Amino acid sequence: MTNEELSYIAGFLDGDGCIMLQLVYRHDYVFGYQIRASIVFYQDVRNKYFLEWLKKKLKFGYIRNRNDGMSEYTIVGVETVSQVLRLIKPYLKLKKRQISLALRVLKQMPGSGNKLTPKKLLRLSRLVDGFSDLNYSKKRTNTSAKVEEFLKSHHLL
């Protein structure tokens, strides 16, 4: 991709997109929670073609139409989100703090010899709590306190 395209994508994310780290309860996970990383771009369904252009350029994720007339292009996963964020980081203006914190958390996520432990999950969950403040999250129910409560109740901490 050209620098111009990367700059445009970063500007679009700054204005009509979101970088998210979420704590998701999973009954089938040993530690009860996972940290989900995602990038979402939003656009009126009439401009879905633009999201299709983004997907063609970034090569990850999926596009869906919502019931409210909006389309979303979503990229999910530690590796894919990390890769996209590293590509556009130099060009972001508004979401510099989100991208720095997201990359810091994602770097510590399990994979390639990096193992998740209850203590590490709790430490990363606390960082995710701070991330939600940067995104002005209002509906958030899963917090590091809930993760800690789960880990203690299952004698993992």
C-alpha cells in the first residue's frame, strides 16, 4: 500500500472507526475471559463500496450490514489487529493513545511461546479497563474486577 493510502485509512479510522479491546466472558475458557481485539470502520450502507475497498487493501476481516442502515467492516484477532495497527500508526492523529495502549496489550497476549497465566490475564484486564476510558465506553460490564472475581472464585488466583 502507498503512504497516501495508509494515511487515508488512518484518517478514516480516526473519524469513522474504532479500536477496541474488550473483556469477553467465555464459559469454555479455563480463565473464564478472553481479551478480544478489534478494529471497526463504520459507514452508511450506501457507501459500503468504500468498506469493500478498505477490506481489499487490508486483506482481513468481514463486512456486515446492520439493521440501522449502517455497514461495518470489522477486523478481529490479536495478530491481524496488531498488523493493521502497526501499518497505520504513523498516520493516526486522534487515536494515538488507543493505538499505543492496544499494541502494548497485544504484544503481551498469548502466542509464539507467550503463555497466559491468571496473573497475566488480570494485569492485562486492568490495562483493558484503561482502554475503555479512552473510547468513552458507557455500556461496559466486563471489567478487571469481574475477571479477578472469577479467578478467585475458581481458585486460580
